[in-house]
Amino acid sequence: MTDLSALTVVPPTSFEDSKLNAEKRAYAYWRGVGLTPVQALKRAGMFYTGNAFSNSRRAVELEADPQIRQVIDRIYEENRYRYEIDRDRVVEGLMESINVAREQSDSTAMINGWKELAKVTGVGAPERKEIVLSQTNPSTEALKQAPDDELLKLVGKERSLQLAEPIEDAEFEEIPRGEAQ
């Protein structure tokens, strides 16, 4: 990662119209230029030493604030276009890194490069298949409406038991598979 220790907290004027206080503007600036939430807390002077839980909770609260999110997104977009970073350039950089690793015979670096390239391009994503079932099939509707006798004829069986009245109460015994005669 780039050493950002020499950078100073001078948020650009493009978001001074926001209603954020100086600390929140500084936090949004550092997040917008690519720091993690905890790193941005440190740079903005909002980091509580010795209490990691409070810092994490504070970062979550700041990330959820819509005004801060808007500023972070705006700064991110400004920086992205300033440095002309897009997917094609990222892919090109990864390919260069893989080639350097190949020249140095560093198989671990090559594998890691290919993994990152797969993530960026979406090749490593699971394949998604969509199956659409339709219930408006006329033959399905005809089968649903057909009487039991016709259905039995279709499957090649005859009704062997004719009941005059429906059974309302019965006893049964469940026989495990393989034990039935």
C-alpha cells in the first residue's frame, strides 16, 4: 500500500458545502482517497486509543451516515477520474505483475495474481443458472382437472378398490422399507 504518512489533512473544497463538521469532513476525505475506516479515523483525529470496539462502532456509525457516504463517493469518483483508474487499467496492471512473477519464477505470486485477476474480471464468480417454471402449460392444467380414473388409465393402472363413501377414520401401521412383503 502507498505510504500516506506524508499527506496532510486538507480536504478538497468540493465538499465544503456539506453540513459535516471538520472531523467528519476529514474522515470522509480519507475514506474517499482509499483508507480503511479505522485508518481514516486515525487520520481525522477521531481514534480512541486502547478501545478497538469503540473505534469499530464509531466507524460503522460514520459509514452509515448518508451525508458522509455522499462525500466519500464524490471524493472517490474525483480521484478515480483524476488517476484514470478503471477496470481495464487494473487488469493491465495485474497482467504486468503476473508477467514479472513469471520472469522471476515466483509461482506463488503468479497464482495470487491470477486469483486477483479472476476476482476483478468476475471469472471466479460462481456460475448462475436460472430455471423458470411455468404453471400455465395447458397439458398440466388438463391433468389437474382430469378425474382419477383417467389418470390411472394414463399410467396403465386400474382402480382396484371402489369405495362407496369416503373414509373418515382409519388405523394404519407404518412398515419400514425392506420389511414389506
